[in-house]
Amino acid sequence: MATEKPRFCANFLENSKHYFAMIALQFGYAGMNIITKVSLNRGMSHYVLVVYRHAFATAVIAPFAFIFERKAQPRITFKIFMQIFILALLGPVIDQNFYYAGLKLTSPTFSCAMSNMLPAMTFVMSVLCRMEKMNMKKVRCQAKVIGTLMTVGGAMLMTLYKGPQVEIVWTKHALNHQSQINNNSSTTPSDKDWLIGSIFLIIATLAWASLFVLQAKAIETYKSHQLSLTTLICFIGTVQATAVTFVMEHNPSVWTIGWDMNLLAAAYAGIVTSSISYYVQGLVIKKRGPVFATAFSPLMMIIVAFMGSFILAEHIFLGGVLGGILIVIGLYSVLWGKQKEEVVEDIPLALKAPMVEANSDSNNTSSHLINLTNQPPFKSNS
């Protein structure tokens, strides 16, 4: 009995570590949305923010890659280089520039709501690339499809339906703080800016989904060198983002950064949501696939909604609560379908081996009997 409890705890941690890792990443992404929104409202260029973000990420992750993975590095062929180049283009350049532009024109909660199309886009792209098996006669496949639709529906409900305000303890006496934040904000987004920001967020989410699918292919080459792959993506992304910034920003003063919120936003985004998240996402995609990794993204919107109400004194409305409940149900449905799929595919070898041996023994026995029956009758010399 004494040995069963540690063994149970070890098995529980082993089976749950991917869930805990993705949930922790969503808290990291949520904090990035809040901090970045404040920095962008204060006038920081999102092009410069992307450059500094991945410069921090490269500086943090490169020493670990050099220390732990400097031996037996994969040979960088032209094909592998193009994979890394496209990964850096999709993630650091296209995804984050368009996401920051959309975040600046809308709000953190709305940006997270729009990014909840990520599981649906990744699921469709994985099916098209034949990375996900689809058989609508199976209940697990139906659960994944229904869960994906529910997560998107919950995100759209939070976006399109506001409803009455939900009273929360820490927002009842926050009117003064809210008015101060509104005064510090630069401008209230117009309907046109809101529409343009929505388009930017859709493009960013599409690039993010493509990043997950292509990263699953690149990991096949860098199976034992996840840190090296992350370093290369961040470094090449920094070079690409710098080139884009020189084209889009002609004022040298935009590169100025001090000990303020801009530095915090760049450092936090680079360390937490670039270097750490790319590495952890790579490990999870390697074990569970891209759909599992993206299925947790709806949690970020719920976290941002509560963090926004607590830190920025934003109000929570009934539409947000109902949408959040729908998202959680859809998320559970997708994860349930993935778990059932893994149980069916990953039959323990201990169960397979006796079956194979039994089949081989039976085949040998039957062939031996056939040989005996085919022998000519025994003749005695007597």
C-alpha cells in the first residue's frame, strides 16, 4: 500500500503534465494581453514591440540550447531552413504584428475572443493535411467537431451579445479607477477601427494556426533539439521583424525604450509568451498533436475577462459568462474526443505481444499439423 500511493501520484503527474503546461501558458498569454494593451495605448509601435520581444526571447533561450543541445545537432538543409524561415514568418512577423495591430484597435477581451477561432482553424487545417483522422461514424470524431463548433460559438456569443452587467465584489467600488483608466486611454475605437481590427485578428489567428501545423512537421527533424528549434525561430523572427520595422517605421525615435511599461511588455512577451511558450508548445505538439495544444486557447479569454475586471476594473456582462460556459463545455468535448482517440490508437504493447505470440504459435501449430497430415503413411520394416 505504501508503494501504490507514490506510484499513483507519479502516474497522475505523468498523464496530467500536458494539461497543466497548456493551462499555465494560457495564464501567461492572458498577462501578455493586459500588459501589451497598456503599452500600445501609451504609444509604443507594435512593430518595434515584436522586434524587442523576440530579441529578449533569443537571448533567454539560446544559452540553454547551447548548454543542453550542442551535440548531434540536425544538419540544416535548404528544406529545413525554409521550414524554420516560414515558421518565423508566420509566428513572430505575421501573427504577432497583425495581432498587436488588432489589439490596439479593439480590446484585450475581444482580441482573445477572436483568437478562439484558433482550434477550429487548426482542426480544419490538420484534417486537410491528414494529420487528424476523421470518421464521423465514431463518437470521438463527432465530439471533436461539436466541441470545436461550441468553442467558436461561445467566442462569438461573448463578442456579439453583451447583456446585463454581472455584479462582482471587486468591481462594485471601482468606478473611480475605471474613470481614471478611461481618461488615460488615448481614444475610444470607432466602428471602422473595430472592423479593421477584427480583420487583423482573423489574419493573425490564421497565421497562428498555420504555425501549429507546420511546427508539428518541423519537430520531426528536431525531436531531441526543441530548444535549438525555438532559438532558431526566435532569432530568424527577430531579423525578419527588424526588416519589416525599417520598412514600416521611418522615425528613429520609435526604437527608444526606457525603464517603463514598454520594456516590461517586451521582456514579458519575449520571455514568457515567446521563448517559454514556443518550447512548451513544441513538447506538447510532439506528444499530443496540434489540435490538443490549441484546444486550450479559449481559456485565455476567460482569464483575460477576469483579469481585466480585477486589474483594469472592466465590467463583466451576462453574454461573457454564458459564452465562457459554452467554451468550457466545448473545450471538454474536444479533449474528451482526443483522449478517446489516443486510448484506441495507443494499445499497450503488453496486450499486443501475447496476441501476436498466440497468433504466431497457432499458425506454427496449424502449419505443423498440416505438414504431419501431408506426410506419407508410416511403413514398418517388419
